[in-house]
Amino acid sequence: MSGLRRGIALTSAGLALLVALTAGPEAWIPFLVSVGLGMAAASWLLRRFGGVTGDVLGAVEQISEISFLVAATSIVPGGLSWA
């Protein structure tokens, strides 16, 4: 990874962490789940495809977003009501 790309990645991660920390403790679990699953998916996809493509980036984004939403809704006080 080049220096510029590493800097952009670290800046993005830092900003996401700042948002999670200012949102309060209830945002930490979804943030950590999303980051963990996103990193695991990125690592697996990079090994599987041998590089980064638009499909890999899209898949990692979708996995991170879905995992965040599932984790966020799982900590809603009183659960979710579908009725």
C-alpha cells in the first residue's frame, strides 16, 4: 500500500472512530462489529481475488453496512416491533 493510500485509510478509520466515540457507548458495538467484519471480508477477498477490484470494494462496503445495521438494531432498547 502506498503512503498516500495508507494515509487516506488511516484518516477514514480515525474519522469513523471519532464519530463512534462522540455518539456514545451504544454506537461502539455496531462500529466494532462493522469494522471487524469489513476487515475480515477485505482480507479474504484480497486473498481470493489477488487484488482490489471495484467488486471487492463494493462487497466490503455492503458487508460493513449490513453488519452495522444488524448490530445497531440488535441493541435497540425493547427490541424491534414489526406490528
